[in-house]
Amino acid sequence: MGRISRFSFGLLAVIAGGVLQACGSSAADSRTGATASFERAYPKLAFDQPIALVRRPGDGTRWYVGEKTGRIRWFENSPNASTSTLALDIVARVMNPEKFDERGFLGFAFHPKFAQNGKLYVNYVTPRPDRSRISEFTSTDGGDSFDPESERILIEVNQPASNHNGGHLEFGPDGYLYSGFGDGGAADDYYGNGQRMTTLLGKMIRIDPDARTAKAEYGIPADNPFADDSVCRKGSGIATCAEIWASGMRNPWRFNFDRETGELWVGDVMQDNFEEINLIAKGANYGWPIRQGKHCFPTGSTGCRTSGLTDPVAELLRDEGGASIIAGYVYRGNRAPKLRGRLIFTDAGSGIIGSVHRDAQGNFVRELLNTRADYTVSYVSFGEAADGEMYVVSLRNGTIHKLVLGPAGNGGK
């Protein structure tokens, strides 16, 4: 299976063991004077391995929580909420052997016109054999429930290993559906997918789920960079896949669009010494496995190709607490004014908090806002409220937390 380091499984394998060392205490970054922390929200609620936190489009009255086991639940957006309602149950269709396995129910997104069409899109891994599946489900009651029998399968991608499945889904401001796939798993891009353009593995993709064609249950937007090439509805093809929006990814676990600028930010989980945050451009190649971060791969090698590759806008080192980077949103709320306009990120292994922003000269600046490691939470996904405030979910504890300025009070416990 190639060289497998203790970090090579990317997202969740590091969480269980708490293998990182703390990198100091919560302290203000000298460039902002700000610290940040995650504090418990909705203290009367807990979930079974929450993996995503999502709102209905244009609605701030309730939250939907995706559970890795294969369920979606919703609850009223009230600090005193104490009950949640089951909206979708596809546990029998989902591969979910262990809490810290990277398979299972991995992401979901509401159609931008959900109020009119009731459509929801999910990404999960099926058992025997492992396949990443993107499907559509329909609600006839405004999102109170989704009919499991309404499933329309759009894409299935064979997964050769248990890790690096990606799985996030987001609709862009253009109305198209984006998703990210890891490189197929194991280590060192063992299956050679990062730079292979005839597969969806190791790629960011963009499709039109409203445009069914003779070739697939979706359409290819005319301005996709490879729109004239082959459709890869089963994950691979004989020519460059028309679904590809960007390439050279290892495990683009979480990504989000800035609600003001429309820019697409991705946290790509790397292997040895560096995690990276990318600002995604149409048709760009982000270098895996030629490079990780801005460095030749394997670590320590030199003279690797750089032409045609796009650098990340920020890196997070292992000795800073980087193990499995989790990209959040560009903060647009009011609770933490010093963080407005900054992409917020955390790490599933250490729970540290950081930000990325452009300075007055347009250069990207990465700052750490809280370097106190906490292995008891496992923050794996962000949610953005209607008012721009930011939340995270804890896979390990089943809880929801909010981003606040200042050092941790209850430590997110």
C-alpha cells in the first residue's frame, strides 16, 4: 500500500489517538490582537456522530444535522432547543463500520430553489463494494421529512480504499452543484489519481443536477473547463472528465463559498508535514501528489515540477497542530467583528483555530487565533447561520459549538 505514515489517512484516523502535541496556549496573534474559541451551543442537544450542519436556503429558523451513520435530523434554532426530528434515514444504504472510519454519510446540500422543488442532495459511501454516491431526495412537506424511496442516483464513484472520500456538497452562487473527491485513499496517491484527468478521484467537480441528459442524470455546465470532454457518471472515463472543475486534490474534505464575493475556499487534507487551504480557480491544478503545500513531495525531495500548478493560499504545519484541516466560511457575522472578512479554519485532530485574509497589498496572511490543542472534541465541519455567525460540530462528542472572540471559557466542553 506504499509508505503509510501516522497521518496518511488524512481526516479521521488521527482523532482517536490524540497523537499531536499541544502547541502553546491560547494567545493573541500580534497582527490582530484577537483570540477565538468554540463554545457550546444548544446545550440540551446531542447527536450521533454529526458530520454536517446545514440550513434551508434563506431560512434561519432551523438547523439540519447530518449524522455519519446515515441520518439527517432537524431542530428549531433556539438556544433552548431540546429535541430534534428525524428527516431522512438511509442507514441501511450507508457504509459505516467505525466512528473514526472515513466512510459513511459525508455531506448534504439543499437545492437553492428548495422552497419550490423540495430537493436535497447527499453524498455517502455505500457498502460492498465501497462507492461514493451523490443522490437526490425529495421532500413534499417543506423539509420536515424526505422520502427515502425518492432517491435519484446522480453519480457513483468506486472507492479503492477506505479513506480520502471527500464528500462535501455545496451549491455555488451560480446555481450549480459542487463536490470534492479524495484521491482514492491509502497513502502517497497510491492509485495515481491526483493528476489523472480521466477520473473524478482527486478532483473538485461541478454539475447541473437540473439538466438530465441521455448520458447522465445531470448536465455539464457549458463553461466547465473540460465541458466538451467525456461524462464520467461512474467516476471515470476514456477522456478528461467533463465534470472536473479543479484537480490535484488529496482529500478536499470541507469547502465553502464566501457569501459576499462568491469565492470558493477549500481545506485539502495533506499527508506528512503540511495542510493546505486553497482558493479554487476554474481549471486549476493544486499539485497533489507532485507537491503538498508549496513543497515537493515526498517531503525533503527537491526539483519537482512547479509549472502549471497553483499554490495554496495558506499552510498549516504538523508542529503547529495540523493533522486534518477543516475549512470553514469567510466570517460575515457581528459577534466577532475583528474576524470579519477572514476565512476561519480549524483542525480535526487538534482543535486549534486560525484565519486567512488578504492584507492591504493583496497578500494572503494566515494567523493562528487559538493554539491550545484539545483532543476531546474532533471538530469536523462548520455551519453558517443566516446572520453570518459560525458554528462547528464535534464528531466525538456529538455536540454543536459556536465561534466567539476571546479565549475558551468552557473550552468547548
